Amino acid sequence: NAGVTQTPKFQVLKTGQSMTLQCAQDMNHNSMYWYRQDPGMGLRLIYYSASEGTTDKGEVPNGYNVSRLNKREFSLRLESAAPSQTSVYFCASSSDRGRLEQYFGPGTRLTVT
Amino acid sequence: QKEVEQDPGPLSVPEGAIVSLNCTYSNSAFQYFMWYRQYSRKGPELLMYTYSSGNKEDGRFTAQVDKSSKYISLFIRDSQPSDSATYLCAMKGGETSGSRLTFGEGTQLTVNP
């Protein structure tokens, strides 16, 4: 089991460029999440998906879009990157039973110049 | 004001010391209280959780919740260099609140040999 995988691991973008962060889990979990982690702010929820076909906004959704492609995959898109989106992005998943335990991927370090 | 407050540290202790990590919160609806551990350049992993008030012990780790004071703690006994990590508290409402977690900022801990 690979758990939660994320690609890419690192990315540098120029302001205005777009990109998609990919996330996949092999644990048959229904719920998936995208967080960003910034110094002084901790982990903040961007979007989440409680099941295939559904997505909901989290605490900081502006500037992002998501797609729950199937049960395994949940992608995060930045349509027009801004320096304020420089951060470490984590994808996570959880089962319906073990909602307290979210399994995190290794993160994507994104710099927007 | 943040719903969950956590002193970011950094906290540096000698090997064998007792470590106390704390969080305060403002949302009375929180019922589940978790501690996640995050090693450098990795995703967070669930360390332990408690439901409502009380204590829970797991090896060298003890989690304590005081709902009347809206205050939670994690104690690490006989701390080891391998405990060096960032510790994030996380909280969730009752069963009807879904699977969203609210995280603290995290406390960076270094245990010196």
C-alpha cells in the first residue's frame, strides 16, 4: 500500500500561471481533503470531498478549484497563481469509520514568484 | 481570533525530560481532541485522540482534556531525540459535524541527546 501519494513534490510557478496538484489514495477511503500549511497559520482546509462526486469549500477556498475524479483521486487546481499561494500543500484521506484519523500525503512545496 | 490556539515554540529540551504541549480552544462544540505528529518535510500522522474530557495514556504519551477550561495537553515522559517533531493539536465536533478537523498551528519540539 502506497497510502496517499501526491505529485509533484516541488513546483515553482510565475504569477498568473496555472497548475494542477494531483493526489491519489489506495485505502478505499470515501473522504479526501486538501490543506495548505503556512508558518504562523498551521494547517488550513482548502476543499474537501466527503464522497465521490461531491466537493465542499473549506476555510480558504478562494483561488482554487478541485475535482474528485473518482474514489481514488482528488486534484487541486490553481487557475492563476499568486505569490500568496506560496505554501506547502497536503492531501489527506479518511474512512467513514475512522474520521478522526486522516492519512496525509508527503506534501507539495509550491513557490509562486 | 483563531478557534484553536497553540504556542508554536520552538521548544528545546534535554533527553529524558518531561514535555508538556498545550492548546486552548474557543468552540464549545468540539468533542474529539487529537494530537498529530509531523516530522520535518513529512505529512502529519495521528498520535492519539481523546473523546470529551479526561486522560488517555499510550506508552510515554498522555493526552489530557479539560473541557471546562477549553484546554488540552499532551505530555511526553522520558523524551527521546526521536520525539523531535512538530506536534499539532486537532479538534472535531460531534458525530453530526462531519469529518472536518480544526488544527492548531503546531509546536516545534527538539529533544537534545
